[in-house]
Amino acid sequence: MNIEKFLQDKVVATAKNLYGELDPSLLQLQKTRKEFEGDMTLVTFPLLKLSRKSPEQTAQQIGEALLEQVAEVKGFNVVKGFLNISLSEAFWAARLEDIRADEGFGQGAPTGRTVMVEYSSPNTNKPLHLGHIRNNLLGYSVAELLKAAGNRVIKANLINDRGIHICKSMLAWQLFGNGETPASSGLKGDHLVGKYYVAFDKAYKEEIRELTSRGMDEEQAKREAPIMQQAQAMLRKWEAKDPEVYALWERMNGWVYEGFDLTYKAMGVDFDKVYYESQTYVLGKSLVEDGLARGVFFRKEDGSVWADLSGDGLDQKLLLRGDGTSVYMTQDLGTAYTRFQEEQLDDLIYVVGNEQNYHFQVLKLILSKLGYAWSDHITHLSYGMVELPEGKMKSREGTVVDADDLIDGMVETAREMSQELGKLDGLSEQQIDDICQMIGLGALKYFILKVDPRKTMLFDPRESIDFNGHTGPFIQYTHARICSVLRKASEAGLAPAAKIDGALLVPEEVALIGTLAEYPATVLAAAETYSPSVVANYVYELAKAYNGYYHDFSVLREQDKAKQALRLALAGTVARVIASGMALLGIGVPERM
RNA sequence: GGUUCCGUAGCUCAGUUGGAUAGAGCAACAGCCUUCUAAGCUGUAGGUCGAGCGUUCGAACCGCUCCGGAAUCACCA
């Protein structure tokens, strides 16, 4: 039950009695700030024209009427124009019972909609880095949020497995690799391939230097450097399906996939559908030709096909080259069309960095010009860059934070810290591994997901390896402590209360139930705005509220058995909601740490 | 230059459809481990919400104008 809505209805009815018909939106209810007494607050300023009284008198009048007519209202106080309403303990006790009885608490009713979330979308020429981590964590979490909001969700990954950048790694491996393989080198497949991508760039730069020192201008040198010429020749061979090049391509991509699988597994992300660009890059041509025939696009003298978007404040956009080959936009038009057809999608969400805002603006506009109503159901979830203290990450300059290194480092730090604090004694190696994995990744994931996706965020590798304060491990710790209490209570033969007696609730516990009751609405809000950060901050507030209040006394030593049973029930519910919220972020919660 | 996004404490970030005295964490300072886990708790200090004007009973939030920063504007993907 939504408390705000419940009270809203009562207040609307009361106000209608007092002032006649009115717009329900005039009655603004919000949670009472903690420095005031009360549970919900009605802001009376919008009502003054109807009541024709001062804010204080209006609040007083409504408060008295509510107290008289609504059984759940226990009392009220008026501060300036704010009517602070207190709800009865019995009401709150019933809410806690509702939550406990609801096994799918936080799970929204089915919407009947199918939503595809495309995320990750890596290139197969280098390992994943910190920027990819933000993408993957956001994509996974948004997919989970949409599921929780009642949608059928398809997680999709479109792998960019072809193109000149792939040929660069392949060529460099041929030239300098001496047959090196992941097995022979001990390198993870994606790292091995990435090594040759870097090697290509190094050799390329060397050749440019060589050519320019002999008087060639730089642009020409970039075009004519032999190694670049070779790479382009290789791409043409690939497109002609030259058996040798194709075999090499398959072999090296295979190495990369083995590497990516490990990284995905470590991050805990997965996909329902994997698309390969090598199979989809021909899509879209027929759409463009259709649009051309209908006069939506136009052809230039050299045969290239364009969309003129200057009427919409944008530029002209190339859709087919003069030689008839397609570009990125062409493929995306085709894949979007195919997906809506094949999967019967209601919505398609692309998790892609904000450097591609323009691309998606154009994509949607073109689809709309082609007359596809579903273009409105495409969303570009545009997230900000992750910056380092030194500035941006540049893969070619080696200033990237490698995903695998980062994950390993976090897990290792979690392990050191656990040992130092003397936790985890008496657990098996396997248990310790699992817990440290959860904590290390929890810290990393939470650090990234607590920030609003749209914002550029700063990642300081030193400060970010923090397990204190507003972090994932703090929330995990709170969960672990509750589990510990429940474990010990159970050993002592104590059980959580089956029935909640409102008379035993103290104000802090009422506040805690109030926070718990907000969880479903929070999940829905997060799903609607594609912002895992909303859930992340909520879970922290919940954990902090619990930790702050329950720190001062011992549940286990409580003399009053009824109170003790109630507190165990409340603690268990808090732990359940924490675990549920963290799961939406892809973060596990250990039972001890 | 055009378009889009961002600007909140020394630092990293929250801040609900506009509501009360703008909140956390980190860093600093002062306390708290014979009681369920101190990865914790309590307290102190820290603010011209980039600037100005406007709308409103009321603005960090809405509008306009500036200032500062980012992304993008390829026959790359």
C-alpha cells in the first residue's frame, strides 16, 4: 500500500467536505522532515484561496477534520502553513505486516510490455576499461529495474567485431606476433589482442614520423603509411571473405570472446541476445533505398545517398557511400527495424555514452521521417564519461584504467582489509573468496552506480578504493550485521514476531517502516528515469537509518520478549529490502563479513 | 559558431511534481569497543546552491541573459 496515496485520498475527501469540489493536485503531501513531529505533511498554501483563511487556520481546520474522520490519523501539529500529520501505530504495524507478507515486495505488476536494453557493445580489438564498466553496470541495472517494474526485458549485446580497427590488431599480430597465443603467453585473450592493437599504433606512428621527416605532409603520410595501407587491404580481403584473413579474424576474435566472458562473469552481467556486427552490417540498405524511392532521402552526383535534416536544425547525414556500401547509421537503422519486427518490442533502450548523442538524435529523426511510429519508443540512455584525476582516459596513450586490473585490485583490497580487521576467521577458503569478491565488486559497483548516469564522474583510483562511509561495503556490512543478529537469535530459540503489535513501536521504528514502505515507489521511479542511482541512494538511507538507530542497544539482550520479537521482525525486513535493492544494482550481500 | 548536457561544503556526490533551518560521505577536530560485527556510532566545524534578472505566497529546482566546463557537428564505429 502506498501511504502517500492512502492519505491523499483521505485528505481530498476531507477538503471536499470543507471547501467543495477542488483539484486534487492542490493537496500536496510529502514526508515530514525529521526535525518535526509527524509522519506526513500537507502543504496548505495552495488551498488558501479556497479556505479564505490564514495558512495556520487552514492547517488547523483540516487537521481537526482529519483527526475526527480518519481512524488512522492519531494527531497533528501545525507549523506555519505546514500540517504535520501523525498516523497511528496500528496503521504502521499493519504496513510492516503487509511488507512482510508480500513475497515480491518491490516487484511491480506486469505491464505486458517487452523492452530491449542494448548495452556493453564492445569492440573486439582491445580489453574492456573503466568506461565500459560504467556502461555494463548501468545496462545491467537498468534491465533489472525494468524487470522489477513489470516489463519483459531482453538484454542485448551488439559486438563490433569487424572494421579497420579489428584489422589493425590482426595485421600487427601477423607482423610482430611470432605466433603468440593466449596459451603460449599466459595472457588473457582480449589483452593479447589489445597488445597488438597498441603495437600497430606504435608502428604506424613510427612510419608517419619517418615519412614526414622526408618532407611528406602529415595528412598524406597518415594515408600512405605502408602499415595502414596493409590494414586497409586486409579489410578488403575480409569483406571478400578471403579464407586466410577470415580464419585469422575468427581465431583472434575467439581469443577476445574468451577474455570478455571472464570479465563479464566477474562483473556479474549477462545477455539474452548477442548480435555481431559482422552479421548485421548489411542491414538497413533496403530501408534507405525505400526512403530514397519515397523521396525522404536524396542522391548526390557521386551516387551517395543522404538525409537532409537541415530543416530540423541538424546537418545532412550520409546513409550510403558512393560505392553503395553502408555506414554506421545505415546499420543502426536496419538493426532497430529488425528488432522491433522480430522481437515485437515496445521499447528499445541503448546504453551508449554521451559522445553519441548526435548519432541517436539523427537515428530517431530519420526513423520518424520514414514514418515509423516506434521511433518514439527508442531511448538513448546517455551516460557521462568517467574521468581520472589527470583528465580523460585515452586508450592510445595508455591512460586507461583496465577493467580486469581494477576488479582484481578491488577484490584484493577487500581481502587485505578483511584480514586486517580479523573478520572471516574460521571460514573456508571458498567462502572467503566469495565474500571478498562480493565486497570488492560491491565497492566498485556502488561507487559507479550511486552517481546520476547523465553526469560526468570522477574516478580517483586511490580514493575510490574506499570501504567506509557512503559505500557498497557499508550497506553490505549492515546486512551482514542483521544476519548475524538473526542467526544468534535463532540459535537462542528466539523467533521474529508473527504479528506486529503497534503499541510496542517507538518513533524511530515507525520512521524505519515509513522508509521501507517507500521502496516500491522508489524502484518504479528509478525504472522510469533509468537511474539506478535513485535505488542506490535509497538503500544507503535505509541502511544508515537502521545502523544509526539500532547501534545503541542490544536486540538480543532485550528483556521484553514481545519487543524483542518485533525488533527481530523489523530487522529481518530491513535486511530483505536491502538485499532486494542491492540485487537491482547487481550487488550481492554477504551474510557475514 | 550550431546543438545537447553539466555547474550544490576543501574533495566526491545526494536533493522527489517548486515547500519548512539545502543533506550524506571523505578529509579535519573531539568523544565511544567487558553488551548482537568499530567496514560502526555520537558530536564540532565547513554553503552567496556559478552570476544576475524574472515568475510565485514560496526557487538549488521553472523562464530569460551572461560566465565557466564537457560532448558532438566525418564517405570512423
